[in-house]
Amino acid sequence: MGGELLVVTQSRPEHLRVRLEDDPKPFPVVCDPDRQVYRDFGLLPGKARMFLSIKVIGNYLARMLQWWRVRRPVKNEDLLQLGGDFVIDQSRHLVYAYRSADPTDRPSVNQLLEAVRTTKRSDKL
């Protein structure tokens, strides 16, 4: 099994640079302030009412009880933009896609690892 992690954020480069100075990551993080990659992967904005669901409120409260810091939104970031998690094989084929239904909806680490494990390895890029 092998793979690389890449995070795509809608932050602008100057905002991301400051955030990574405060909270460095051991993997690459790239900017997509125009959200073109989000659209290319079929990630749509959610509705404002999703923040009022019991599930989302409960998930945020649980995270805050574990000392998770709520981050202030940065100018031009779309708070409604939903994320996703994807696995792309070495032949550049999309082999796993998880499009979030709300801001707290993510696949488990085990789901992602299984998607990577079952991805056929190729020597070609």
C-alpha cells in the first residue's frame, strides 16, 4: 500500500500561509480560492439550514468539548462550501469519492484506508 495525501482548501495563499505557520501540516496543502477543483469534483455548497441540524450541532459541540478551536471565517471563503474525500490511483483514475452532505460529514479513516488498500497499484503515472 502506498499513497500521498493532498489537501485542497478554498483559502487564499496569504491566509493559508498564516494558518500553516500557526498549525503546520506534514502534508501538502494547496489553495483553490475560486473553488474550481471543488466544482470539478462535484462538490456543491450546502444550505444554511444544515448548520441547524441536531447532527451538525452535536458534532460541533463534541469537538469543542475536546478542545477543538472554532476558526473565524476568512474573507471570501464560502462557509457553505462542502468538502469531500477522494482516492485517485496512479493512472489518475478516480477510484473512491465521498462527497460530504454537511460540514461534519466525513468518511472514517478506516474507509479511506480501505479505499487506498483496494486500489490497484500501477507503475505508470
